[in-house]
Amino acid sequence: MIERRAMKRIPINRAARLSFGEIRGTHPCLVRDINALGACISTPYYIFANEFVLSFDGHSGFFICRVVWRKETLCGVSFVLRRRSPKLANDSSAPTNMVRLDRQIVHRGGRL
């Protein structure tokens, strides 16, 4: 099989939760591997949604995901970057929505 990813994925096999806009509550999943651009997710069911929210650690950090491919109960997603309002020039606040994954810190804007 030819590798087509822009960046190598890091295997993490970590439990996470999925949230769908029109479906109430969160749903379990397993993040098999991840990088700054996307992830491979395994679920006990077929994911029909094209976009959803992936969260770790009780929603302390989250990723907005768009499904790129599906195969039975596996799916590959890319992380969607939502445009934020511009920061003030003197704003030195730290990034929010960060998740620690295997000695690396990943947030919605990329790797730190």
C-alpha cells in the first residue's frame, strides 16, 4: 500500500469521545493513531456523520473533525481549523484547548 499522508501518524490507541451536532450526548471511540493534521478512529459502529467533535480527557481538549475515508467501523479524519477572531497585539495568553499526547502537546493550531 502506498502511504499518502503528508505527516507520519503516531500510534496512541487512546480512548476518546465523539459528539455529533444533531445527536445528544457523547459516544465512545478509540483513537488508533494521530498527527497534527488528522487521526484514525475506531468505533463500535459505523459513523455516518461527515463532521463531528473528538474530545479527550473529559472535554478539556477537542478537535473538530471531517471524515476523509470510512471502512466499516474505522474512519480517517482531518482536523478542521475554525477561524478565530484576531488577537490583540499585546495579548500574551497561552493557547487553549490543548491535549497532551505521548510526550507531545497538540492543540487545534498544530504542534507546540
